[in-house]
Amino acid sequence: MNISEAALIISGVSIGISLSSLAWNIYKDIFLKPRSKMLGNVSFIIQGDTESENYLNIQLTNLGPGKIIINNIVLKQGGFLKMLFGKQKTGIIMYDYENPLNPKLPMTIEQYNSAAQLLLMRKAEIFNFPVNRLGFVDNLGRYHWIKKRQLNEIRKSYRRMQNDPSKPDVTE
């Protein structure tokens, strides 16, 4: 093997390493986004002997890799057919900024951490309308929705509270 053949082999190996590095960086920056898990329920807070009103609890857990920056609480009205015909509505819910338990939006959620927003159920008049999705939107424009089963349970709890507001109703 002479010097020119060795130079060609070294050049080929370096091109292969460069291409694999480029592919990894593209994959990491474009496709490897943080995953999340959403939880939605009706809950209350106990402090000492007093029990609070019912809250709509929306919680996001960052499963990594990287951090997620949550910008707003969002909802969607209308199903798949309305989306196809451009009639689906998207709304933003103003978070309860006066509640000291709520972190201020936008909020950063590091890997393997959670953050929650609490909204008073008596003020949750969004359930008087056909809400199909409820969740957060992050800084990349991705939506993080709670499961439809959880949304249906929250809706049922809201309706029970509207029928008999004297009884506390907490979903399990």
C-alpha cells in the first residue's frame, strides 16, 4: 500500500465520520424533541383543617430529553371534520395569575420535573361549550393535550357541580 492509497482510505473514513456527525446533529435538533405526559383532574387543597374549593388541575411532566417552555393554556372546539373544513376553533385560557400556587407563564419545565396550573372549577365556564381538547402549548408550537378520558371526567364533575354546588365533587 502506497501513500496515495492510505490518504484515500483516511479521507474516506473522515468523510464517513463527518456524515455521521451531521446526521446525528440533524436528528438531535429536528426529531429529538422532549416528550411529555399530561394529567388533568378535579382536585382540592387541604390546608390545616380547611378544605379549598374544587380546582381544575392541569399538570405536565417533562419526560425529556431537554426542557419544555410552556406558554399558554389552550383548548380546541370541534372534531376532525371541522378541522378538515377549517371550522375548528382554538382558544387560550387565561391562567389564574392571582393564585399563589400557580407558576407564572411562560414557565420552564426541566427534564423529569412537573408543573401544574390550577383553575377554579366554579369559573370554568369553558365546559358549557363543546371543548374537545384541553392542554398546553409550548415555545415550539407543539400542543400537549390531556387525555380525552380525563377531559370527559372533568366535564362530568363540572356538570355534577352545576347541578348540586353544595357537594364537593372530586374525580378519582
